[in-house]
Amino acid sequence: MSKRRKIKLSASAIGELKACP
């Protein structure tokens, strides 16, 4: 479950970074 949570966190961070110019 830890791995799944890390993937979701990574995806969220990447999405936020992409949203920011």
C-alpha cells in the first residue's frame, strides 16, 4: 500500500508542477 500511496503522491506532485508554468 505504501508503494501505491507514493505513486499517487508523485502523480499529484507532477500534475501540480505541470500546472505551474
